[in-house]
Amino acid sequence: SSGQRCPVCAEPWVSPRLLPCLHSLCVPCLRRLGTLGETGRAAAATTPAARSVLCPVCDSEVTLPPGGIGQLTPDYLALNRSREAAGCDLCADGAAARRCLTCGADLCLFCCQAHRRQKKTASHAVTELENTKDCNQAGQPLFCPSHPTEELRLFCEQCDQPVCRDCIVDRHRQHPYDFIGNVIHRHGDALRELLKSTQQHMGTLEDVLGQIDDMGSAICSRTEAVATEICLFASGYVKAIEEHRDRLLKQLGDLKMQKENLLHLQKAQLQQLLLDMRTGVEFTEHLLMSGSDLEILITKGVVASRLGKLNSVAYNTHPSVDDRIQFSPRERAGQCCGYEVFGAILNKVVDPARCTLHGEDLHSARQNQLTGFTLLCNDTMGERMGRGGEAVQVTITHKDKRDRAVKPTVCDNGDGTYHISYSPEEPGLYAVCVCVKGQHVQGSPFTLMVKNKFREHQGVFHCCTFCSSGGQKAARCACGGTMPGGYQGCGHGHKGHPGCPHWSCCGQVKESSECLGGPPSDTSQRSLLRTVAL
């Protein structure tokens, strides 16, 4: 839709031309536009002289025809609209409201009445300006740009443009053509189909834009809701942190008071002991310096008893507490107001002398079998530390073969316990050292006995040889039992039977045990193997 004036210079139209983006500019404004250069390799290959400009209305890059601005399509609609907006051609004062189709003049309402009263123009056909669709309908014919005296009445099908009679004879010779009135319906229908398709796309785009607007509104609403949640979460978290802070400060104050009370108590006890000793010393010194021999001998027993009692009083030569109070910001402190909080006061210090070792296989192990024990760390009061992170060193060295050291693995359980696992490759005696912060723990170092690999049973776990061999007389058992009648193996209730199920290879009565039998002879081995097979 073209306006009444050029959108660039805001002046009435001067030879308006239509750009490919369907925006019209007057020729002087088009000439002032800067050239952007070639639009691309393909365009440059097909139209070497092609150049592009930037539309000042929509900022689109449009390609000019090879012939330049002169080959752009003229915008007759813009010219027609400018004529519609023009003033009256007779009085030049009023606004044009009607047009005389005979003389082509634009008339205001007053001049139109005068136009009809005059004899020369009374028979002229006058119509409303709104009813003039284009210049042809307005009575002003359009002339060919190449042949200004010829009117555009024909349409070249091959070149897809209106032409005049001279064009058909000249440049459009042998091109299929027809009168404009005959082809307007076909081309108009094709244009209407394109218009319909474009309108459908417009509808789709409007729906999408509506959805985008709705989504934008939903995003704003959701953002506000999430912002509210964040504020509630942050305020709750801040409240939890502040409450946790108050707890920590209270705990710190209680710890300070506890340590101060212990120090005051120790100080009072030591001051009283010092006062008693000073009294005893002063009395004894005065007795020895001023007393007679008889007086010394008389009071010697009481003084000696008092001084002996004072000297036997046990007291700590160091403060009963220390100043080891630490804050660990990364320590998990559990839940507070439904939020997990961090930060704890650490006043426990590990005491290697109070750390203990635990485990069934602490002093014994098997060759090539994974074994281990547990280290429990305690503080100076003998209480469990409850947290990990201590420097634990473990060494396991063979006493006879120094180069046969075992490399242990220390696993920090995070609760004050450490699991030490190892797998010795050589049997024999080993020296095990367990240190915390470079000091031996309680029971370290200790001796570890590594036995040979576990010996599996080669026999059968049975009630007696008679049952397991099916009554064979030659079958024997390592328990040493025999039966009358030439049976070399054991039987129920007979001499040598242990009275319970046992292993035929070594006589052990515990099923899950190590075989203690020595290497059997060929004869006994055949008998035992026969029993096993049976």
C-alpha cells in the first residue's frame, strides 16, 4: 500500500519505483541510496552488473535489475493516490472530491456543481474519486516507456510485461502476446491464488505470534512464581543459617564456659595445694631453725606425716584443657529448619595413645588371602572422634625378609574409624606399625603371624568309613578307628570312632576347617581316594 508521499523525502511522488520488497521510493531518493555491492556468487555469475541496495523502509537488502533504477517497475498506484490527494484543478483551494472523466480534471464539490452548470461541460461524465481504480479507469492512459506516444494495450506472455504495438514489432517480435483485457483474468486469478496462499501464511504467522505472546506472558508469570519461590527459599535458608549460627555461637559459649570452669577448678585445687605446701614448708623451716632438738623430735611425726601426704597428692603439671577450638565450614551439620547446613565446631583432638586396634585377624593371617583390621581413633578424653581426615600410616614388614614388605590399603570411613586391608605373599612373622600423626597407636607395633595357604580337605566328611565306602573292608579313615571282622576303617560305636561326623583325611570333626593331615602314603592315599570316590 503506497502512501501519498515518498517515505524517504516526504515529498510528493516523483516517478515512484517499486522495489522487490514492495516498498516504493521516488527516483531521486533511489539514486541517493548507497550500493552494497554484489549480492552473492550466484547473482554475480548470472548478472555480472547486479548490485544491491538497502531499503530504507524495511532494511532489506534488495537487488537492482542489471539496467539499474530505470528498469524497476513504476508504481502507478502511488501516482494515482497522489492525484487523489491533490487539490481541485480549477480553484486550487478546495480538496478534490470528484473527477471529470471527459476532461480528466479533479474537482472540488463547488467546482463540480459549476462544471455541470456550464454549457460546454454540462454533458461531461463526473465520478467520485473513490470509484477510480487505476489510471486507465480514471481516463488517463499509460504510455510505453520505450515509445512514449504509444499506449500500453498489449501483454507479452514471454516477457511477462505490458507492451505497446511498436514493442511487438521491435523487441518482442515473434513473442506470444494478447490484449490486456483478455489476459487480465488469467493473471489476476493466479495473483489471487498467491494472495490467498500468502493470507493463509499470514493467518498462521498471526497464530504463531499470538502463541509467542501467550508464551511470553506465561514466561513472565512463571518467572514471577519462580522468583517468589526463590525468595521464599532464600529467606528460609537465611533463617536456617541464622538459627544454625546462633546454635554454633551458643555451643561455642558453652564450650568456653566448660573449659573455663575446668581451668578454675584446677586452679582452685592447685592454689589450695600450694597454700597447704607453703604452710607446711614455713612451719617445717621454722621448726628446724628455731626449735630445739626435743621439740623437733616431738613434732617430727606430725610434720613428716603432713609433708608426706602433701607430696603424695597427684596433680596435673599441665592445664587440664587446651585451646584447640576450630571451626570447619565444610563439615556437615545435619538439618536446620528443613535445610541442610554446614559448619561445625571441632574441639576434639586425636590422641594416638588412646587409639585402639580391633579385628579377629589382628595377629594372624593367611598367605595370599585378603585380611584386615580396624583402627578406632579417640580424643584426649578417650571419646570417639566421630570424623575422619587423620593422617594414618601403616607399615607391614617381614622380620626375616626386609624386602618382602606388604603394601596395605587404608580406607577412611569418615566416622573416626579406618579399615586397613592387606594380602601377604610370604608366610612368616611380620612387624606391623600403625601411627597417627607420626605417633604409634595403642598396641603398636605388634607381631603378625602369616601362615601357609589354607589346606583344603582331600577326604570326605562322613559319619564312618563303613557307611561312606559301602561296607568295604580295605577302606580306612584318618581317625584311626577299626571294626572287628577285618574292617580297616571306623564304624559306629567301635574303637577309635570319634562319636560324631568327621573328615576321613585328617579326622577333624569341624566341617569348615583346615586339613591337618600330612601327606598320605601311596597305599593310604589309594584307600582314601577310593573312599572319596565312593
